[in-house]
Amino acid sequence: MSERQSSTDPMDRFRELVTEWERGFDALANRFMGTDEFSRAMNQFQNLQLSMQKAFAENMAKHLANVNVPSRDDVLRIGEAVHEMDMRLARMEQRLDELARATGVAPTRPRKGPPRTRKPPSQMPPGSA
């Protein structure tokens, strides 16, 4: 019995089959994707996808305008405007603080948020809810 016996593990044969299938599929895919026809088809598909996306965005903006709801672009513009106002206010506060220090007046910072008048449940008297 000098002949080499095949493995008794059925998974070894399955792994070999999967490996052969992957190599064959890779070779076929590489040949197919390397053609000019494939490149043209992919280019046409991407152009179609972009035109559909543009048409969808335009139609969605029209529908949102019809129901009086701001579009994404409107919200982005508002966000940019609010950000710019926030930056301007920060610069004004900085200048006011510099002016206050120059005149010897202590700069005042406005209180942030509403007054905290409510107590947590753990500090409330029993029976009051």
C-alpha cells in the first residue's frame, strides 16, 4: 500500500471544490470586467443613477414646497445662517469683555438656561407629587 490514500475528511474535499470554484469565478470575472463593453455599461449605469437621483431630489423639493415643509437645502441654509449669527455674537461678547476689562468693570456672563427651581424627587417632601 505505497499509494497515497485520499483524506477521509469530507470537508477537505469540500474546501478543495470551493477553492477551485473561487479560482474559476475570479478568472471569469476578471476577463468579463476587463472588456470595453463592461466599462461602457458601468458608465451608462452610473449616469442613469445620477440622473435618477437628481430627478428624485427635484421632485422631492417640489413636493415639500407644496406641503409647506422646508427642504434639506433650506434647513442647511438656515443652519449656516444660525452658525454665522452665533459666531458674530461670540465676537461681540469677546469685544464687550475686552472693553469691560479696559474700563475696569468686571465682565458679566449671562446665566445659561432657565432657573432651576424644581427639586429632584429624592428631595421632595413625602406625599407631594
